[in-house]
Amino acid sequence: MFDPLPPDLVAALSRLSSRLGAFSALRYLAEADSTNDLALELAVAGAAEGTAVLADLQRAGRGRRGRDWFSPPGAGLYLSVVVRPRGPMRATPFITLAAGVAAADAVREATALPVELKWPNDLVIGRPWRKLGGVLSETVARGGTIDAVVIGIGINLLQVAYPRDIADRATSIETELGRPVDRGALVVGVLGAMRDVVERLHAGDHAGIGRDWRRLGGVGLGGAAVRWLDREQERRGRALDIDDDGALLVEVGGRVERVIAGEVRWEGLSRE
Ligand code: BTN
């Protein structure tokens, strides 16, 4: 079902296999519909935490909110990782936030680019923000509990012609850095960062992960003006913070509301 790992990945994995532990179980396919679909199948079949799937291209890559994820050959990192949550079910959205921290820190480490997080877990850069990557998590439920969460991470690597609807909001590591990044090193960096953050999740370190999220996404908190759609109605407020469940806390007319889903826009930071 899977293809042999290409040499750049074999070399990068063997350099750092001790850091990766169970997160070195990387499967590879030159072409996939969606790496999330494959990782979901593996999770349902009992794959251990840390099992990951990488593809060179996705024919039907999925983004959040039912969108497509543009996945041309070799131009992006398309990776999905199986996580087995141990805490209460309500902690699941927090896993997605934690994955955003891992992905952003891995890109920062591999490139020194000042990548930030836009709630909940878009990897963004510059002013106004341009999107460099994103996280889509999908769950496997069994008997009322979450059996596995598949964390799908997409990062734009190479400068390509993006579809018209995202062209003015998307960017890539190559565009920002002026040169491409070593894909193998970045994949291994993301897997290593995922291992660290998942261990911290299992240890219950929500506070520490929250602090890391604020380090990367803090520019959009502390009173930043936001607007979002709530059941077709536009709402406006000031983003204050995130809470321990990963919700965005927004002050609206003197009251604090929890925003748990939806597309939030930041005045002066989001591109209109
Ligand atoms: C977003 O909309 O910001 C989330 C994008 C997630 C894309 C990744 S690419 C690897 C994995 N497979 C998919 O089909 N989607 C995720």
C-alpha cells in the first residue's frame, strides 16, 4: 500500500531516530488523495501513536471548514500523524492547538523565519499575515470516546502559482526565505516537535502548551480587534486570550465570550 521512503527522508530519519521514538514510524506515498484519510485508516486498524503518513502530492487534500488544501507535487509538506488521547474528551480541541505549536516551532527551527500562529492553528507570517501552513485534525470515535486524533499538517514549501482565491493570502517557505528548505529535515523536525508536545499533553501540561501558544500567537491576543461570523451574523469584539480548552476568549460589550470554531478575522493583521 505504501511506497519506499525516498533517500532524503531515510537520511533525515536515521540522523534523528532516537529523538523521534514512536514518531519515527513514517509511511510514504508518492501520491495520495489525502494523507489524513490514510492515517485515519491506519488509526482505525489499530496503528500506534506516532504513526505518520507523508505524501509528495495530494489529489484531494482537505483544509478546515470543508475547504480544499492545494497540494501540488513536491511543493508542500503533506503529513498526518496519529495521536491517541488519554485525557478527557473535552481536551481534544487543545490537541489541535498543541499541533500548531509543534508545526510553527519546527518551521522556526528549520528556517529561523518569524512564523506566528493565528487562532486556532494557522501558521502565518508577515504583516498583513500570509498563510504558510495549517492543521486539520480529525477524530476516530469508538463507543462514545475518542480513540484517536489524526493531526494533518500542511506547510507550503515551494513558491508556486496558487489558485486565485488564495493567491494574495498564501505564501511559502521558499518565498519568505529566498531559498527552499530541506524537506527531510523539516519533516523530522515536525515529527520531533509533535512527539515533544504530545508527551507534554499526556503529562497534563496544558498550562505550558498554552504559554507556548501565546508566545507564537500573542500578537492576536491582549485586546486585538476581531470579527467573526456567528450563525450568519457578523460579531465584533476584542480577543483577550485562549483558555485551557483551546477556545478564544473575546470581550464583547463588557462580557467575555468563548469562541470555539469559525473563521475569525483580526483587524490590521488578517488580509481582507
Ligand atoms: C487548514 O485549512 O488550514 C488545514 C490544512 C491541513 C492540510 C493538511 S495536508 C496533510 C493533511 N491531509 C489533508 O488532506 N489535509 C491535511
